[in-house]
Amino acid sequence: MQVSYDGMRFREPGPGPAPGARYHQRGDLVWAEFAGGRVRRGSLVGTCSLDGVLTLAYCMVLADGAVISGRSTRTPQRLADGRIRLTEQWERYPPHAGRGVSHLEQVPEPAGRR
């Protein structure tokens, strides 16, 4: 699936506070800033393949002051309503090492901001 992520916003689905990210893209280069929930500030940078798969490195500072870094691969899927869902396979580096799978969904822009 070809995707241009430039200007898109993503967050974990569901109620309650969750980090939200705004993505930017120039060619195959992708980057984003994110914050919310337990994340005071975060950023990511990486590349986008021709099929829309993102390969990223990220870092963030949590509310408790912990500094987290890692990498992830995010694979897009088109939802029935046209938005994009990213399935994220992530890995965190020590001292906060871990691995997992998360999902992020595109947040529609409010009317008049497109």
C-alpha cells in the first residue's frame, strides 16, 4: 500500500490519555513528534518503504523522568472508513528492555483543517 504520512496524526485507539504523534515525510524519510499520557516528549525518525512499511528509531522521556529508546517496524492497513491502522512491532533498549506489538490508528483532522 502506498502511503504518504506527511501531516497525518496517529494515536493508540481507545478512551483515555494516549500519546499522539504528527508525522512528516519527504521522499522515503519520515519523522514525528509525540506526547501525551505518560510521555512528556518523544520523537522518531526512519524510512518508509514503497509498500508503506515504516522502519523507525525512537526516543522519549516519560513523566517519571525515564528516558526510553528503541526501534520499531510499523505496517499499514487500510480500515473500512479509509483511515490507516499501523501494527507496530517494537523493541526497547536497556535499561528498559522489552518487546511487543502495539496498534496505532490515524486520527482524522477536524473539519476545516484539511
